[in-house]
Amino acid sequence: MFRDLSRPIETGMPTYPGDPEVTLSPDATHAEDGYATSELRAGSHAGTHVDAPRHTLADGEPVDAVDAGSFALDARLVDLSDALGEREPIAAETLPGSVRDECDLLVVHTGWADRWGTDSYRDHPHLTEASAERCRDLGVGVGLDTFGPDPTPPAPTASKSGDPSTGEPTGTPAGDEPTGTPAHDALLGAGLPIVENLCSLARLPDRFRLYAFPLRLRDGDGSPVRAVAEWEA
């Protein structure tokens, strides 16, 4: 069986704060030209995508240099969708302690895919540095139904905890919330895959094959993918 785990690429779709907006518009049309082509403008991390080591590591490998076979992955689902709150750290103890030779990727189902298109999508759970280091030590990458394994800045909105005149964020990250990209760095520094903005993870089997092939972007730091799960019925 197959299931598409990727977001459609479309005009106005959610993007990570500060990333380029996405537009997909007609270029040639059947009515005017007798054929159809479109113009796509998007960042390299639009929608469901993979990160290359170059994303957070200046000397990291670009996406076009990563072996294509690295994006055909034996995946294990970690369902935490009933266990996590906003901006909650995902502790190392909630992840499998031993998966060596069993899988290439832990797909963490946080349930945040249901918030896609809302400001609260930014307030997703995140890996602790210890969690990322556990994955690194186990030799497995991470897939998530969120913007990524590290915290995302909260949305600026008008509320009692935010100032609409200044656009300061309303959400207040916890004092021990990591800054920077420690989870990215731990995983990408070890050449392990990160797949972000997955969807449709509910009721997947515990084990499946995940295909997430990137575009061959020269010196690219990441790429949108068509992420597809496959398993035996």
C-alpha cells in the first residue's frame, strides 16, 4: 500500500517564518498558447522537504551531493500525538532506545499536522538536544509533522501577552527552550536525514518504507519532496 505524506505546493501555503512565500501561477495556457506551463516561486524548504547538511552547517554536504539512495528509508513510527503540548520538548526517553539495524528514520507523529495553516502550527513540540543526540548515536534520522526538530519562533499576534503595535510574539518560549539549531546540527552533522512538514501520519503502520527524493538542486541546502509511505497490506 502507498500513502502520500506530503503537502501540496500551492500559492500562499504556510512557510517557515522568514522563508520566501510560495506562488504557483499560469505561464502559458491552453486558451492562449495551445499548451500549459506554470511558474513556480518557492524557497528550498517549502512544504514537505528534506534538509541537506548544508542547511545549518557551512561546510556541510549539499543536497545534490547526497546519494539518492539515502532518501529511500526504512521508517519506524513514533506516535506521540496524544502526549505532547504546545512547545513541549520531546525527551530522549520517549524515543526508542535501540533501533540499530531496524530503521533509518524515526517518524515522529506529534499531531501538529492538524494545525497546518494556523499560527499555532509554529508552537510545535521540538526535540531536546539529548533526543537529537540519541538519534545521532543510534544512526537514525528524523521525520516530523512540524516545521522542524528545533523550536520555531511563535507568531506575532494581538493578545494580552503580545503587543500588536510592535509585532512582538505573544507566545513566550520556555526558559530552557534551545536557541539556534542544535537538533539540526546533531543530525545533519552526522549525515542523517531530516524530513519536515509531513502529514497524514495517523494510522500508519509501525514500520514502513519512506521515499522522499529531493530535486537535484546544485549546491542546494534542501529541497521539496514528494514523501510517500509504502507497506505491505
